[in-house]
Amino acid sequence: MQKKPAPPTEVAAVSKVAKAAQSTPATHLSLPSDSGGEGRVRAVIDAVLPAVDAGRFAIKCVAGDTVKITAHCFTDGHDVVRAMLRWSADAGDGARDWHEVPMKALVNDVWEASFAPPSIGRFVYTVAAWVDPFESWHHEMTRRIEPEDIRIASQVGAMDIIAAAARAQVADRDTLLRWAKALQTAALDADHNANALKALALDETLGELAGRYPDRRFETHYVAELPLFADRKRARFSSWYELFPRSASPEPGRHGTFKDVEARLPAIAEVGFDVLYFPPIHPIGRTQRKGKNNALVAGKDDVGSPWAIGAAEGGHKSILAELGTPDEFRQLVQKAAGLGMDIALDIAFQCAPDHPYVQSHPAWFRWRPDGTVQYAENPPKKYQDIYPFNFESDDWRAMWAELKSVFDHWIGEGVKIFRVDNPHTKAFPFWEWAIGEVKKEHPEVLFLAEAFTRPKVMHRLAKLGFSQSYTYFTWRNSKQELTEYFTELSTGPGSDYFRPNVWPNTPDILHEQLQGGEASLYMMRLVLAATLSANYGIYGPAYELRDHLPRNSGSEEYLDSEKYQLRTWNHDDAQSLAPFIARVNRIRHDNPALQADRSLRFLPVENDQLIAYAKESEDGSNVIVTVVNLDRYNVQSGWIGLDAASIGVEPGESFQMHDLLSNQRFIWQGEFHFVQLDPHAVPAHIFVVRRRSRTERDFDYFL
């Protein structure tokens, strides 16, 4: 059927418009920046997520892990949009080697795709989208019913397919051209069945082939390339053990050495720790040295605080002679690596009054009117043995370069992890520059921020490049506090860049809960730390030996703290929690579900003294359910709500819960499950879900 000619009045109107268009001079049009100056770009990319401050900072992941990207893409009218995730390594020189992943449409114009950075280092990702003529035609064809509509649409589709063939590889070109010709021939054959023609047009295999060669002339790109940093696995999953090397000696009164620590390495590795962290190991200042229990006047044999860094012998790049030599330190690092452990060093950018920097670089410090240097204060606390750097110094460039060289020095000695003391008291621009420069050359290096400060400050430090961050875990003790806080950490907007590292104690913090010394509480807090967070640590041997006396009532400081004196520890104490800690760490290493935080979800329990939560591995094959009794004194019981379908079990099917702490096994079925925990035995269950329960048919002799 031929199209009827337009009425004369319509023809005249069309002619008039055409002549007007020909006679209208071209004008300059100011087009949106994401259109590339092309007015026929119709697709819109409204957002790409995740993005930290609109791409100002990088999201974080681990090399090899899957990163899920979503985009909000749409267009005017009813045409079909296609979207493509694009990612590339970023060497910092602007060069790009783009890899593309087709995005899948979800609901409400949300698109999704994933990629896995193959190596550690910096990457960028973005999204491209376009209105796709072939897919739009294909979509409309599925809705056509009238034979004449099908015939005309088939001819239109043939033109799109011919265009796709022109873009196709040689091996596919002929196939597409044959399909286009078959459509054209059938469409012009009035005797050809319309339904058969429609089936030919919607051929799934040929349609997929044509879709490989889209028309992307009018595609749009998201306004930004968003940064991502892929770390090594220890950034996501680590078990830290802090000790003072000077207290590692087995002989009371003798200063510990690197050799003493080396002798302890197998035992520490056996307990399952993979990061061994030392407070500062540098020469300790003598001027204004603190005595035992932070006494303002030190005795002649007092060793001072390791955080009062620097003396005549050297500063931040030197080693306290009593600990050993640089060669012995390097040997210790190598021995630890052989056992699968990193040595982490504390970097505290501050100086004792007799640090060489004070004499050689006086402009790096604040000077008071009386001619003395301003020491560190946090009123009413005073730290007369510590001078902070002045980050508003006129000589800031030289100071920045020197401080960054401290990291370079210890990296050269084999250290790949740094715990940074109070980074929130140093200028933020310095950290962004220093960490960025270090990771350009050494992307494997990790930084832990010790910043117990306001949330926004902690998050800013994480954005600036710190790999992990201390948390408020020490002060989160009730069920409600723990649930709210760890829900925020695992699913809040900060989860794209803020990696928590939780500690039940530190040399600075003996929480009042721990001051009773009950083994049940120490075990309970250990299980919470080790299962709620993939990164956790303890300050030992104080923790496993339950050193619990505060310096005075109402204080969180340890009595006879190692910060100011030598201590000797009995590692053979029969009451040591080391075997229990070793079991928990082994569970962590054996179960991928506990090696990341994103899957954490809390489970309903009717008893507020019980807290329950689940984690699962990325592929869903490993599910861990942890239940903890928060009452250190009394047996607690309750019913846990766990939907079988949420852990991959068919409704109505029974499944086995294997408690990895006690090695007990329980059969659960349905939605609610009874638990009872005695804190004087073991205050927690760490269940692994066994989806198939064994029956008598699994017995070898069953016939």
C-alpha cells in the first residue's frame, strides 16, 4: 500500500518551512559540556555511584574484588538507551586504556555493572550512554501487531542492520547483511506471512550479533572520571597485635630487644595475627622525660615515653640503641614476613625537646614570647616532653619533604604498614600529599589513622588516603550502640572509603568495662571485635593476660603502663586467653564471610542481652552467624530470627549450625531458633551454616 500524497495545503506548509530552514543563517549554539558540542546527543547520565564527594576522592577496594557501579541513565521519549561502564588503570599521566562492561537496566532508570581491578594501584571509572537505534527498533517491533506495520518496520530495521554490518568485524558482516536482505525481501513480498516476518526480525541470536556493533555517534559521557584505589588484601582483612619491643625480654629488669621479639614471632603467628605493630622505636628524649605512671619527674633509670621522639643520637629515622641495630631490625622484618606477618611502625610526627630537628630547623616549631618552644597541650593535660610541628611554618615545604622522607626511609627498611599517631592534629593537605606521593611509588603501603576524634574529621582522613581507621568500638557496649554503629560503618555512605579497624583496648585506653578483669568480658569483647569488623587488633600481652588495673579511679590509663616503663610478661600463664584468641583468629582466616564488612546484617533477638548478626562471602557460599552474650555474669537465652531463604536454604528444609568455638552442631529449621549462652563457659557462638544436614543415609553402611 502506497502512502497517500499530502493535501496541497500541507505540501505548501512543508515547502515553506523547508525554504525558511535553507534561508536561515547558521547561528552559534552554546551546548551543555557533556554533549560534546553535538545537539543530537539525547541520552542523559544523571549520576554514577559510588562517588566520594562527586569524585573529589577515591573509593577503595581490594585488587581482585568485584566493584559494583550504578548509573542513572535515561532519555526523552520511548527510545531505548544503552549504557556502558568504562574503567582504566590510572598511572597519573592522563593516558587511558579503557575497558568496557555493558550495564544492565534495573528499575527506575538505574543501571548496574561490575568490574574487578586486576592489580593494586589507582584506577578511574565512568559511564557512557546513548540512544540505540537498533534496540529502539527491536523494542518497538515486539509490540507491533498489524501486518502492514510489521512490513514497514522490517524495512526500517533492515537499514539499521545494514548500518551495524558496516561497523562489524569481517566474520560477522556477511551474516548481518544476509539477515538484512532476508528482512527486506520478506517485507516486500505481500504473500509472506507477517508473523513469520516478525519472528525473523526478532531472531534472538541475530539480534544479539547486531547489538555488538551499536551506533555510538551520539553517545554521552558522564561529566567526571571517578577515582578508585585498589589495595592489597591486608587493607580489608587484618588481625593486629601491638607490643612494646622494650618489654619483650623474658628477664625482669632487662630492656627488650629486636632479638627478643624475633624469639616471640612463632608464638604470635601461632595465635593467628598477621600484623605486628610497634610503638615508636626511635631514640627517646631526655629533656622533660616522663617517669613511671606519667610522673613529671623521671628517675635516673626511667626509660621515658617512646612517643617523646628524638635525642642527640638521632630522630625519626634512627633506632633506639637498646633495641638493636638496623641490621637486626631488617632481619626481624624478614623473619616476620616468612611467617606471613607485616611489621607495622608507629609514625608520630612530634619531637622531644632534644630532637635534632629542634636545633637544625627551629622554624618548624612554635616559639613562645619567653623564647621557649610551645609543647603539646590538650588542657588540662600537658605534654612537656613533646613538641608539635608548626604546619603554618614559612618553611613548610622543606618540612613536608622531610616528614615524607621518614616514610621513605622505613619503606626502604622493609616496612609496608604505618600506624599514624594523632593524624588529626596535623594539616590535612599534608596527609593528602604525603600519602598520595608514597602510594604512587609504593601502592602496597597501608596507613592506619589513630584519630579518636569527631566523626567528620575521621572521615576526612579516610578520604585523604588512610587505608584503615580506628573507631569508637571501645565505647560502644550496649546492643543498641553496637547495632547502630556497625550498621553505619558497614552500609553508610562512608563504607566506600572508611575501613574500620576495631580495638577493645590500646595502651591509652583501658575501658572501665575491662577494669574488672573478668575472662568472660575479655572473650566477649574479643569476639565482637573479630567478627563485627574484618580489621581488628589488640594491645598485648596486656589483653590476653587481662592486665586490668587502672592508674586511678575513673581513669582509662593502665597502672604501671608500658608507655613509661619496662614490663615483664608471663606468656605461660595458665589463665592466658591466647588459646581462645587463636581459635577466633583461625575461624576468621578459614571463613571468607568474616574477611569483609559489607554483608553485615543484624538479626532480631528478643533478649537485649543477646546480639546476633550474620555475614556472608561475596559468592554466598560461606555464611557465618555470630551470637554474643553481652552479660558478663549471667546465662542469657532467647529466640533468634533467621529466615532460611536469606542464607540459601529452601523453606521448610532443616540445616546444620556448626559452632566453630565449641565444635557443637545444632539442627535448625524454620524462622526462629533458640540459643542459650553461659558467659562462664563461652560467651558466644560463631556458627557456620551447613546447608545440608547429614542423615542416616550418609553413613557408610546404610543400604
